[in-house]
Amino acid sequence: MLPELSQLIDLHELDKEISEVDQLLNHLPKELEALAQQLETLKSNLAARLQELEDLQKQRREAEAEVEDLEEGIKESRKRLLTIKKDLEYKAMLKEIGFKEDQRDQRETKVLELMEAIEAITGSIGELEQEIETEQHAFSRRETEVAAQVAKLREERAKLETKRVGLRKGLPAALLKRYEFINQRRNGGAVAEVRHGVCTGCHMNILPQQFIDLQKGEEILQCPHCQRILYWLGEEGAEEEEGLSRQAS
């Protein structure tokens, strides 16, 4: 194998490592952002429940005030009833008292319903506050973990980048340019191994003569189908590599 091809393979593997690190560096802040959004949603729900509780309490106070007013009105009507002499007026006053009592009973029923609703929402608010506290602790803990992970990944990436700069310096400019062009088009897959005459990048057979030339290791060859830069480790090396992969999995 040509030395520059071997170096290009090393660069390709290094670029894959850097890409994986970059993906993690991109994912971790998004993970925190999603957790923060979940926490904000819970807080918004709590604010809505608190507002609902305030509205119910206001309705209860108003209903209780109406009950008191009706009760006072009933008492006054009963006092007046004692002074009425005419039968027709007496019956009219009884009807008025009955109407007010019905109104009072309806308001009292509403007060009881509001009290039940207030009790239920107060319980849900307590549960929601506990959930928010738990999620807040979890978020803070994860935030600390992510900060440590990001710092470690950035340190690792800096080391990989230093190594990458060194590998790139030793490569011919034309070959490096070709590698970068293919790498961009193939989403980080510019180099592919050939096994049993098949490009592992596109899984297509290469030409028999091209496979023979590849085995000689005297020139840089590309797949005629996907244009990836090809290399060949030898069938024994490939089978050994497959065996190690199976053992690892």
C-alpha cells in the first residue's frame, strides 16, 4: 500500500472520530434545551393552575357574599311578615321569602361545588410543585454533567485536531483536495475498503482489472460507481477484521 494512501486512511478514521465528537457537542446543548423547555412547560402549567385557583377563590367569596345578602334579606322579610295584616299581602311576602330561600340554597350549593373544585386544584398544584422541584434538581444535575462532558469532549477534539493537522501536512495537495471533495459529497465517507472485489462504500463490484491494480498497491484508485478512494487490506486481513468486529458485538 502506498504510504500516502495509508496516511489518508488514518486521516479518514480520524475525521470520523472528530465527526462523532462534533455530533455529541451539538447534541448535548440541545438535550439541555429540551429539558429546560419541559421544565418551563411545567412552570407554565403551574402558573395556569394558580390563576385558576385564584379565580375559583374569587367566585367562592362572591357566592358566599351573595348567600349572606340573601340571608339578611330573608331575615328582614320575616320581620316584615309579622307586621302584615292583609292576607293577600301576607301570601305575597311568603312567596318572596320562598324565592329568596331558593336563591340562597342555590348559592350555598355553588359554594360547596367551588370548595370541592378548590380542594381538587389545590391538590394538583401541590403535586405539580413537587414534580417541578424534582425536575429542577434533575436538570441542575444533568446541567453539571453536560458541562463536564462538553469540557472533556472539547479537550479530546483539540487533541484530535492537532493530530489531524499533522496528518494533512504529509499528504499531497491534490490528493487532499480530492479527499475533501469526496468527503463532502459522501457525508464523511471518502474512503472505502474493498473486500472480495466489492466496494464497502456502495456495495458494488469494481472492475476485475481495477481490483488487480488495487492489490498491487501502486496507485490511488477510486470506485467507478461512488468515486470513493479505495484501499485493500487483503482478504485475510479483512476476514480477521470481520472476526474481531463480531467478537466485539
